[in-house]
Amino acid sequence: MNIVGPPLCKVAIVPSDFPEWNMNQALAVFRPVNSVLNEYLYLVLAEGSAIRKIATVGTAGQENISLTQSRDLLLPLFPVEEQKAIVEKVNQLLSNCDVLEQEIKASKTNAEKLIQTVLSELLGEETLISVKKTFIKKEKKMSSREIIYNNETLLWDLIDLVKEYKKIHAEDLWKMSKYPKDIDAYYAELKKQIEEEKSIKEVPNDKGYLELA
């Protein structure tokens, strides 16, 4: 465990790849003994409750924990079978988190693709090409346009959002509309406003942006 910060109390399990390892004074070694699993010890230290209960020392924003404080740490200890159950449960939860993270990334990608499809159907193939270029530039430059997202104008009607911002990108309009999680409903309402109500239109020479008709 790292006892000199920042970062303070970063924890790792030393692998058995080599018979010996070198370390410096910024680290403290915790050796599991008496039926303590190294995975369980790692989780307890990484959770950090025991560390937060002790007073750190240091200057100029550098917090330190002494070896004496490290030796005196009070850590919860359970029977081996319970330790195994805790480790298994935590690993399962972490695995679920990894799956959720991948699902979120996939959902974001699908949402971007849906937005491109909607714009293509509503405003033509040129808009689709323009939006694709926007996403490509966004990956290279973080953002190729100013993103509009205001917590005070969330879940508004499309027409009210366009009135408020005068000119707004179709993606931003969707994310602040009443349909941030329902692309089909957003598409239906936007199509209605453009084709039937004729209240919203594409900004000339500014592909992907919408304004009042």
C-alpha cells in the first residue's frame, strides 16, 4: 500500500512472478497471516474505512501515513469461508459494473446512430453526412460544436426549446426534450413539427441545426 501521497493508500496485490521484489519507503507491505486471504485483505484496505479513521501527517499538500500507523490499523476479520464469500460477491458486483459500463457505451453509440438516421429521414442524406462528420470531429477534437445542455430547460416541448435557443442542434434538442430516452417518440414529434405543423425547419447552410419556421 502506498503510504505517501498523493495518491495515498493505493493498494495492490504483489504477484508471485518473481522470488523477490524491490520497494521504497513510500510503500508498506501487509502480509496476510493466520487464515487471512490476500484478496480479502486487499478489498478491506482498498475500501479505505480503516485509513480514514487515522490522522495523516505531511506538509505542502502531501499526506503521509507512518509505518507505525500502518501496523496499528484495525481491520475487520471474518472466518475464511466468510472472507471467500465476500471476495466472491465483490468480484461479482465489479463484473456487473463492467457489463453495465459496456452497455452504457453501446447505448450511447446506438443513440448517436439513431440520431443520424432520424436526421437523414427528416432532412435528407446531406444532413446525415454532416452529422457523421460532426461525430468524427468530436472524437478527434472532443467537440466540433458548442454543446447546448441546460438543466433549467430539461423535458421541454420541442417548440419551446427552439424558441428559447433560437437555433439548436437536433441532438441537443433531443437530449433536452421530453423524450431523452425515447428516440422514436422524439422522431415522431419532430417530424410532426416539421412536416405537419411546419413550426420548425432546418437552418439554411447549417446542417443539423433547427430553428422556428
